[in-house]
Amino acid sequence: MEIGGQEIEVADWRDDWAMSLMEKGVIVKLAISRWRAQSRLNYSELGITFNNEDHKEFMSKYVKLGYESLLPPSVASEILAVESSGRNCLKMYSFDTVWGRFVPFSSFPEWKRENDLIKSDFFELSKIIGLKYGDIVQEVKTEYEKMARDVWKRIYPNDTNPPTASFLENFTSKIIDKIPERDAIVSSFKYNCVYFKVPLPSFIQEDIAKAEKIVLDRDKAVNDALIEMQTKQIVAEEYRSKKSELIDSFLTSTVSYLRHHVAELADHTYQVLQNTKSDMDMRHVNKIKKMIKSVRTLNFHNDNEIESILNGLLKEVSKYKGDRDKDKVTVKLRELVDLSKRDYMPEDFNPIIDMIDID
């Protein structure tokens, strides 16, 4: 390949392009944590006894009971739903790479806006749990009384009397004691976002020969410089051995993934339209517009082929109902599906220009 009058190896050109793409976004990691509201069940809580110590020892080694929930199902489900919303939101606006979720700068503002709302909901939920703490504890206690009654029948199978109040109180108190204090639960809710760039050692992109030109004219400097240079060389060699693997992984996770993702979205819509005998309605139009918005947000590497088809698709679905041509829309969707079979290579990337340092 010749660019600017100079021969450029395709592999080097591709590597430089990948490195350039890595600079167009950040790795985002969500750190969502809270009190899990679970405790491991034990045999005594279920009213299960063992005939001998050998049987008891065997069960402890080979059989593990499940967990008991310490929150009402409705509350636990609400918390889990908000957590899942946060993770799904990040998934929607990012690519899954070997380093974590890569969020392009093109989609970062939209992701952050939605993520901030979810984060706010998460902490608002913790406050509500704090306000309703007493009611929640009482509900858990009431529910576990049902379990206590079942255990009573297991322990005293021949007793026709209902469980005593003291038995119920003793049983449920042991469960309730596992629930932390109000403030401890509220303060356990944490929702943090950690940002960092793709962690490629920057000095590897520099000329390693520069490290060899370090002037070693002072005793301590000699030792420190040698250690630094040797460390850099070790890491550089390790990186070089994995460079192709990392770059392939990144391009597969981003560039190739986007095309396959577009194909899946387009194919689903295409199949729906094919199975719809009537004309397109606003549900179809909104679905396609939503797909276009999502794809454009993630198209951080300027895939012009995708953009060209999306422009034609958007132009057609934006027409008035009577003017929309369903056949033209399905053709465009089919083009998007077929596009995933072709590799994307940029036409306007110049690695020579890209590598020039600008002061």
C-alpha cells in the first residue's frame, strides 16, 4: 500500500489505525455494590436433624443448602432491576473488549446522561429502604413465621397444637438478627464509575532506541536507568508478542461487532416487515429510527458504508405515511444485513500524518 509516496505495510497500517481508534474512547467499569440481603441456610433452621455425626459430617462436606432472602421479593426485585438497568445502559453504549467496556467519545455523553439518572434512582431507592426499614423488617418477620410453622410440624410431627408464640418469636428473631441496622444498609449502596484509557504502555509506542541513549554518568542514575530500561524492554517484548492478538481482539470487539450488531437489528426488523402484509406503521418507523440512532452513536470509527445506508433508510422512513415505500425500506435493511459480511477498512486514514507529533 502506498500513501503519500511512501510504501506502508498493510499490517503496520492496520495496527496504526487500531491504535488511533483506541484513543477515541475510554474504558468504563461500573462498581455497583450494596448489602446483598442474603444469608446461607442451615439445617437447623429447616428443622433437619442427623442420626449420627458421620452423616452430619458428610452433609457438611458434600451438600450445600441455598440462601434465604432477607428482603421482601418486591424490594429485592426493584433493587436488582435498577442495578441491571445500569449495566444494560453501559452495554448499550459500549463495546466489550479484553480491557472492559469501551465507550467511544461519540456515545459517552448520552451514556453518562442516562447513567446519571439510573445512579440517582439507585440512591433514591436506598433512601426509601431506609424510610421504610421498620415496615420491611416486619414484613420479613411475618413471612418467616410461615417457615417457622412448617419447621414446628417437622420437629413435632405428632403434636396437633399450633407452634407456641415463644417458638415463633425465637425462630424469626434469629432471621431478623441477620438484617443490618438501617444506616448500615443505606450506606452500603455504592454506585461508582471508573474511567481509564486502553492500557497500552505508552513507551512501547515510542522508539525503544531512545531508552538506550540514556546517559549513565552517575552511580545511582546508572542503576535506576538500567532498571527502568530493562523493565520497559521486558514489557515491550511481552507486548510485541501479544500485539496482534490485542489488536485483533479490539477490532473484532468494536469494528466487526458493530457491523454484526447492525445486521442483527436490521435482520430482525426486515423479518418483521416481511411478515407484515399491511403497510408500515409508526411502530415500525420508530423501531427503525431507534436503531439508526443507536448505530450512529456507536459508529465512532466513521463506517461510511453503514452511514450511507442509514441515510437512505432514514430518508425513506421519514416520509409521510402515503409516500413511504416499504419495498425500498426492506431493500435498505437487506443491504445492512449483507454489509456485515464485508470487512471495513477506512479510506481516509493516513498513518504517516497520524504519527506526526504536534507540539
